[in-house]
Amino acid sequence: MKRIFHKLPLYILAALTLQSCAKLDQEPYGILTDTSAFLNPEDAQYWVNGMYDGLRQNTYGDAMYSSDVQADFLNAVHTDLEVLPQLHRWASFTSSNEKVASIWQSYFKAIHNINIAINGLPTIPTKTEQERDKVAKNLGELYLGRAYYYSYLLTHYCGAYDEASLYGLPILKEPKVSDLPAPSSLKATYDFVLEDIAKAELLLANTPGTEGATTFTRDAAKALKARVLLYKGDWQAAYDTAQALIATDTYPLATSTSVSILRAMWAEDTPTESITQLFAAPPAGTGLSELPKANNIYIKATFDYRTRRFSYKPNYIPTKAFLNLYQNTDYRKQVYFQKYSITYGGTTFRDIYFVNKYPDNNNLKTNFSGLPTYMHKPKLFRIAEQYLIAAEAAYRKGDEGSAKSYLNRLRRSRNLTTDVTATGEALFTEIQNERNRELAFEGFRLHDIKRWGLGVVRGTPQNVDAIISTPPEEYYQLNIPAGNYKLTWPIPAANITFENGRWRQNPGW
């Protein structure tokens, strides 16, 4: 596969490595906004390549698993160093939390760089229609990249959609380094995201989707649109968008006759069912890294050269309550989870299910030891999510027949042979459970809890002796009521201080 991250000019590398202090105030860019940064159509591609490199760094890793650690499907394991304890325990989670501040910083840094490019690309001189089309496509990719970042920020730093809510995000359309706008209303922020998606759809209209596409296409724009419309509660538009994308049949669901197809999707990053799966590869002759961050908290294998055996020290394991959502015949139970043993304090706990959704792509290894690095090509959009969007949106607008149709088509592909026939609230519960099973540990759960009006209840652990259990109310017996303000992450305290009161902190913080 052709690498998309070509050698970048120095001014673009400077933009991509810009440092800040967990807030949006930055030093002036100087040359970055100069016309010398946008001289020809090749420069447009350089900026877009830089955007994709940023997405590789900002999709998996802590940006993904932080909210899952905070939610209800994981238990912290006895390890030498606890990962993200404030988020997992809730009681010590404050507005000064460094992790949520660093993610905020990284995402707005990426948005800032995208804004430089969005403002610069229209100034690039073009000589042919082909060059104009290429720059237009690049501009569409940038608009969708900005929308993607904002959609993440909306689900983490804003509450569930409420048209009357004043608590949205600062809308940045220009590469400003001072006099930053205060956060807009929630409706205005959603409208801004959907406007960016609409621009991307128009500019990418001649870029058809393909299974496993490594860059943004018109189908990627539709996939993000359906997701955002679902979160906004625009049921008809969400259904229409997801249904149209499914109907193209460009991304057929994996066959239900072999678990190996689903396993290859996750272990080897085969393109099956992927609408957008970013390119990734170890450093080659250029020396440039094209590797993503790793979801490395779930297995953590180490090799004991004395005993010649592997040992495992995960930071988190799934709760028994969550595992019980899967039937034994469900291919996902065989692929998403794997049994290993944990040794702690001289005691070995056998047959413990680990999260195995990110088991390690051998093609992305950067070491010669053979130990896993748990790196995978980030899957930004999957067709399975669109089936779940169509099912939920259909139910919400009163079309239970269509809801069951999309739900059962997904279930059959996962080797669940009994169709859902429930109606009413029981049907909605089935839709929620299917979403939980399919999208497990992909960063969706915390926002689903929030928008569904649920609480955070950890449920029964696999083995209470194998996990951190004291104090129990902060670990395996955690029980957070629906509507708790900590379901929405705080605006980093540094921003509230920096903006001298112009910015509102999220309620409760």
C-alpha cells in the first residue's frame, strides 16, 4: 500500500509538533500563515498528510480508552502502576485532571493546524481542472477532519444534546492565537459540525468509498454525519443517512460462517467492514513514523527468559457482568476476549478473560523481541456502527420493523441465530445491548450512558481477589447515578483561568 505521509516541509513539521500548556494560547506561527506555505497543489497534499498523521496519534491510545476506563465494563487489576485512577475511581476526578486536559490540548492543536490549511488551500494557484479537483478534494478531507475532532470533543466535554444548553465548545474557524472565542451553545456547536460535514460531502462527492479506505471519502462523511445526527436526536435524518450508506453494499457484513474473518479484522486489520481505516506502518527508509498510539492496557504480555514463558499484567479486565451479555456462540466473545492467567502476590488467577480486541498487529512491530506493542490501524468508521445507528434511529422514530431488521442482520453476521422479536422498551434494551457488544472498548460507552440517561454501575467482577477492590465503592461496587456531572469532562482549569471568566465551566465542576 502506498504511504500517504510524504516528506513534509519544515514549516508543516513545525505546525505538527507545536507545544503548548494545556490551553489554546500559542506563540505566533509567523511563516506558517505566510503564502510560502501554499505555493502549489503538492503543498495541499502535504497539509492533508499531516492531518492524517495527527489522526493516527489522536484516535487510539488514551483518547480512546480513557472514557472506557471511566465507564462500567472494566475492573482495575492489581498492577505496579495504576493507569488513570482518577477517571476509574471518580472520587478524585477533578477539573485539574491532566489526562482530560492533555486530550483537549491535543485535539485543539490539531484543529488549529487544520484551520491553517483550510484557510490556505483556497489561495493555492492551479493551472488545470485536475489540479483544482485535487485541491478541492484535499479541502474536503480537512473539513471532515475538523468535524471528526469536534465530534469527539462534543461527546466528551459536552452533555447529552439539549437544544437549550449553553454549554457547547469554542468554535474555531481561523488559526487564531489570541482573543479566542468563548464556548458557543451546544446547538451552535452541533450545527457547526454538521456544516463542516456538509462541506466535506460536497467536496468529496467524486471520491467514492471503498472497503478499507485509508483516507476520507464521501462515505466517511456520511458515516460521521449519521453518528452526529444520532447524538443530536435527529432520528429521521440519522436513519436516512445510515440506511443509504448500508444500501450501497460497499461494506458487506462479515459472513456468519467463519469466526476467522472477524478475528482477522481486529488482529490483522484486514479491511473487511471498514469505511475508513487509517494507514499505518513501521518506519521505513524515510525514518518517519507512521505508527498509531496503542490500546495497550488490556493484555501487557512480558516474557520471562528464565522460565521461557509469557506472563500477563493487564491494567484492566472486563467485568463478569459485561461478559454475560455475550452468548457463547457469539463470534465476538471468541474474538474480543481471550482467557489468560494473572499472577499477583504469589497467587495465580487462572482462566481470566482479557480484552483481546487489540491483540497486536505483527506488521506494525517496531522491536525485535517479539513482544506485542498492541498497535493497530485506527478504525475511524465501521459499517457495523451504521447498522446500530439505523436500528436505534428507526426505533426512536416509531419504526420497530426496520429497527429489528437492521439489528437482526448484524446479529446474524456475528453468529446469533435467534432473531430479536421484542417490542417496546424490551426492543430498545436489545438495541442497547447489541451496541454495547459490538462497539465494546472503542470509546463509545461513556457517551451512550450519558445520552441514554443511565448511571454507571460496574457490576459483578470475574474474581474480586484479582482486582483492586478497596475502597469497593470506588472500584467494583462503583454506583454513579444517572445525570452525574462527571459524565461530562470538565473544560481544563487552565483555560478557565486564562480566559479571565469569559469561559463557563461545565456544570458541577
